[in-house]
Amino acid sequence: MIYDTIQGMNCPSCNKPMRKVRWEITNNFKSGKDFKEFDKFTYECKDDDIWVTTEIPLAEKPANKPSK
């Protein structure tokens, strides 16, 4: 499977670009320092009826980093 953050996802079967059909922010249902958020993308290939979902951890926001 080929994933490119700029282009998106290619189908693992036909290698054509897949269409992004959904995007949402999810989390790991924990609290405190263990809490993490993720970018969740769902892609679809209509030719092969294949769906792919990826969850990528969000980068830590600069506001949450301790100042020097």
C-alpha cells in the first residue's frame, strides 16, 4: 500500500489514487498525560470496492510545550 501525505492513498489492488471520503479527529479515550488525538482518514476505491482507514497521531501543539 502506498501512502503519501500530500497526494493521499493509492489502492492496494489497482494502484490508482483513492478518493478521501471522510476525515475526523479521534482520540485514545484516555485522560491526563496519556491522552492523544489522531487524524483519521477514510479512503475509497470505487473500482475495486476497497476501503482504507488510517489514523495518524497529531503533532504536539506548540502551546502545550514548556517554555524555556
